[in-house]
Amino acid sequence: MVKSNISEYEFIRREMDSLRDCITTYLSFTMGGAGLVLFGSIVLTPKDKFSEANIILLFILSLIFSLVLWIIYYKFNSYNRYTGYCKLLNQEYFKINIPAGQEYSWEICMDVLREFDDNKTLMNNMVNNIKEKSINNLDTIKSTIRNIYEKKYNLNEIYYGFIYVFMTIFWKKKTKSWKYPLYVTSVFFILIILFIGAGFGIPLILDTPINWAIIKPAGFSIIVVQLAIWCRLFNMIYELMDGKRSIESYCLRFLPIRYNYIKEIKKLNKNKSINYTLITLKNKFKDPVTGKL
């Protein structure tokens, strides 16, 4: 890491710590609330007081938990962005002096990153502008960055996302990324199944007379909505672990933006060359989307 990157790296690391604390807080409130509701439904609610309203409440809460997890996924995505950016800062090496105050490029890079999704011409121009011979596997890196933006929604990703969660629950799953999103997703997945199961099972356990003509349509509707939400969540967990939202992908997506930013600073300082390269211990570059070397 060059000296000018250190202050920005430390700033981003502090933001990452705040994100982790935020995710932990969300998780703590959700788990605590879920425990209280289940305890109240099973232990504290008298048999003759348990009604269709209690069951529908359990169904609705299971849906709320899925939506809370969706919000947490945006936190995971932000964390991966930060980590990918920090990874690039760690690997960068260049020989120009960045003036004080210009070392913080995070917000500029984020604005351009968002624009890349809608402006493929800008993305291609910035990618093509990287011409440093000192960067190993540059052609592969360029093609991979383009592939990340060209990749379309794929139903297979839903399947692989489900396998990630299923394997995490029942077996040890090897991954190329941090496992915290998988653990959180697995906990929510079990919790939601538990709440839906409790909605159907508690009346049977308590032997409470229930009008199932009301409950079955409500339960079926909730399950259909849950399936739709979880198809997207499984897709998102795959993207976070191996796809376009992974740490490796964000590191590559920030590369052309950071390179062009440093090149513009070079023009202001009238430097002739950036001498930009990436310091890495990997002998081969691995495409985070296709998995190929």
C-alpha cells in the first residue's frame, strides 16, 4: 500500500466496523423479539385464548423477518463494497504524490460505480483507458470487469444460493468469502420456517378449535410471498459470495475508477507517468464470475 492510501484505508475500516455493529444490532433485536413472541404464543397464551389472530400474527411476523433480512443484505453488500475497495487500496502501487485532501476518493468512486450500471459506455471507456503494462493479466482483468456488468439475472444462482444456505445449516460449506452472511441467512431461514410451522402446529399441540377455512388461505398467501422473497434472497447470497457483489468483484469494479482518478491527479501535478501496478501474492487471476483462471 502506498503512503497516500493509508488514511483513506483507515477511514473505510472504521466504516466497516460501524456496519458490523449495525448488522449485529439488527440480528439481536430480531432474535430477541422472535424468542419473546414464541414464548408468549406457546407458554403465556391460555389454551382458550389462542385464536386465528394469533396464527396470522405468526405468519405476518415470519414475513417481517424476511424483509428485515433483505435490509441486512444491503448492509452486507455495503460491507463487500468497502472490503473490495480496501483490497484495491492494499494492492495499489504508483509513483505520484497525491496532494493532502485528495487521497479520499471513496465518494467519487462510489458515484462512478453507480453510474457504471446504467452507462456501459463510460465503463468501457474507463476500462480501455487502463494501459499499464506493469499490471499482470491486464487483458483478463478487463474482460472480467466487462463480464461482471454484462451478466444477466440467472435462475441457477437461486439454486446455488439455496445450496449455500442448506450446506451451511447441515454441513460445513467451503467458501471464497466471509461466512457471516451465510450464518445470518441460515438463522433467519430456520426462524421463518419455525414461525410458519408454529402457526400450523401450535393449535394441534394445544388441541385448540381453529377455523382452518380462515387460516389456510392466509397461510398459503404468506408462503407464496415468502417463496418470492427467498428466491431473490438466495440469488443475493450467491452474488455476495461468488458473483457480482462479491469482494473480489468489487475490487475489480473499482479498479478502472481508481486508475482514472489517479491519472487525473497526475495531469494536475504534471507527472509524465503513473507507473501503476497491483501487488498481489496470486500467480494467476481468477474470474469471480466464471470461476475460471
